[in-house]
Amino acid sequence: MDKKTLTREYKETQRPMGVYQVRNTVNGKVLIGTSVDLPAILNRLRGELRLGGLRNRALQQDWNEHGPEAFEIEILDTLAPSDKPGYNPKDDLKALEALWLEKLMPFEERGYNARPKG
């Protein structure tokens, strides 16, 4: 297979989407997030944490203090892609995230997420 074909096949491959968690095993705090491309966001998170550039200052500070071995990054839930033309998973991901936020309550001393407004 040539490079052009491989690139096209990669772009056409549906990436897993859903909810992920970053858990501090020292203090039990968690960060819950969603993405339409879970492998990409998890790689990005690891890279930003390693380089000290994560926007979530509390999580970055704990990472710097405890080191990468004190954290577990995992996928909590996946969203099956729809075969409907023009499907936008945004609302479905938001609903799935809300369920996990309600279940785990990762706010204030329990986590790194900001409490939802409203």
C-alpha cells in the first residue's frame, strides 16, 4: 500500500470517542473529560503534563509534586458512532460526561473539575 492510501484509510477510520479519567492515586482526586478522539486527547494530556503545560493548574501541580507514577489515565465510557449523515456527537458526549460527573463528583477537594454552572 502506498502512503496516500494509508493516509486516506487512517482519516476515514472512526476514532473511539467518549469519557476519560485522570486519577491521582495519592489523594484520590480525578479529572473527568470527553473527546471525539480518545487516543489523541490521552496522548495530548500526557504530553502537556510531562512538559508542564496543562491548563488545569491544580492537576499540573499535583503531577509535578507526585510524579507520573502517581496517576492513572483511563477510558471510562465510549460512545458508539452514529451512522446518520452529519452526526455531531457533541450533545451525546455532554450527556455522557454529565452522568460521570454526577456519579464521581470530581469537584473541590474530590477532583480537578470545575463545578458545572446552573
